[in-house]
Amino acid sequence: MSKGFQLMKGNEAIAEAALRAGCRFYAGYPITPQSEILEYMSANMADRGGVFIQGESEIASMSMLWGAAACGERVMTSSSGPGYDLKQEGISYLSSYNLPAVIIDVMRYGVGDGEITEGQDSYWLATRGGGHGDSRQLVFTPASVQECAQLTYEAFDLAEKYRTVVIILSDGGISQMIEKVVLPEAKEHDGSKFDWAIKGEKKKDESKVKVTNLDRSMNYEEYDAMVRKKFSDMYHKEQRYENFMTEDAELILVAYGISSRICKSAVRRAREAGMKLGLIRPITAWPYPKKAFEDLPKGLKGLVTVEMSLSSQMGLDIRLATQYKVPLYGYLTSKYVPTTQGIVDFCREILAGDVKELEVY
């Protein structure tokens, strides 16, 4: 890490960490609340010897990203809400060719265009999207400006390790807040080291790449085995989470991003009042950290998912992680960040038997 700290927005920390990780190609399109990423890349990419492009659309930007990734470059794009929706076909193509890329999705509120307020409505799309077919992407959920920088920096290495798309699933609250951040050391990237990357050739050289019909050239058994192994390795090796005061908890909150910060305050406030709350904070939304739920306390009376989503988009993953064995409740808001006291009061009602279990769809 670099010496000393800086005060930065979450979006700025994401952009600077990407540059320090060796990202030298960015293509994107402005949309709130992630536009600072594009603006930062526009102002700083040329000085790092890279290429910045504001595409005419999110779809065009993803096609540019795909081309640069195929050449072995470290590439990134960013968007939010309906802009992220438009990137799904591009993610599918990147996945089909096993190309590494980092995509930032700064979530906002609402179905369709929604609104520009902070939200957590892209969870389903980030964890179960990625276009048609069999594809899985690593999905990280930062809960601080420091994690915005740290997880983005690591994302490029992981993208190349698994030859996959890595998604940083931030939200308007985290990406717009200003906090201390210690930035990682800058490094350069050599895209020519990959045997799969498209290389340039001199005019006199015989062509090294021949385009053929994939149906005739592809060994599907080898491809299927490789994809299954990649998914299995990512699932078992990349689960990340934080347990906070869960050892003796009667109720455990489950939250990520901006909601998890409020939940930590709620745990502390409840403990002061004699109520034993804890928190499980998923740092990976995929693979979902099933390991975090393996050693739940014996006196646990239930889990409480705290999300800025009226549908409880994370609820099903909690159910699957616990195999439906633990009661699940939901403290769900829409475009408003949950409040500390609101969470504490809701948990008190659960313990009094006044709240029904959450129905997940």
C-alpha cells in the first residue's frame, strides 16, 4: 500500500485503484451515480499511457471492451441501473471466450430507469445475469471507500486468474461517500504474456489466427469440463465475508454495502440495550458465502436480511445457504437507507413474536 491516506469518494477510489492495477483501457458511458468513475478515467488515463473512450452507448462500450480484453489488456467499464442492463450481452460474449474484464455497477433505486438515489436493486442481475447460457461472474460488494479501492485492485488479478468477468457491485451510498483511503502501489501490466491473447504481426508474417466455424473446431467435452472446474474453483475458493459479534447472537442481521454499515451501528446500539444482535456481511455476492452460516450459535432465533430492495433480492441466497433451517425475516426499504433505530425496533418486534417470516420469491 502507498504511504499515508487520502480523502476520496468511493467512485474516485475505484478509478484510481484500477489505474494502479494496470488498467489501460476504459470504455463507458455517463450515468448517475457512477459518472465520477468515467470522469476520473477521462482526466487521468492518458497520463498513464492508456486509452479512454466514451462510447456512443453502453452496448458499444462493451464491444470495445471485448476487443481490448482479447488483446490481453486490463480493461474496465462502469455503469448503473439501466446502463448496466445493456451490458449483459457483452458480459455473455466475454464469458463465452473466457476473457478477463472488470465491470463496476454502482446500484441505484428502482425498476426500469428508476431514480438516481442510492439503492440495492441490481443484486439479482449481478448474481444471476451475465447474458444467456452458462456463465458465472465473481461479484464483490464493498462497504467502504477503502474496500472500493482494495477490491477493485484485486479484481484484475482474479479476472486473469480465472479468465472471467469480475463485478464490483457498489451502491450510490458507498460510491458517493468520502472517506480515508490508503491506495495500493501502482504496477504495470504486460498483456503480451498470455498465450491466448491476440498478438500483432508483421506484414510478411503468415497469419497465426484463422477464423473457423466454432461448431467444427470446438471440443465441447473439454470446454464443458473446463467451465465446470472454473465455476467450482471460484465457488469454493473465493467466498468472502465478515462475521461481527455473532458468537452469542439471538438474531443475526445479514447485509452488504451501505446497509451493512447501518447494521453495525444497530448491533452496537442493541447490545447497549441488552439485546444480542450480530451481523454477517457478505463481501462476495457470488459466490455467496455459505461458509459464513456454518457455525451459527445454538440460541439463534432467526436471521434478518436488511436490504434496500422491496423484493428481498438476497433472501433466496440466505435460504439456500442455511438450507431453510433457520427462520428468516426481512427489514426491507426501497430508495431510503435503513435507519439504526428502525432496525433495532424491528428486531425487538421479532423477539416479541410480532413479525412473520419473510416470503421470498
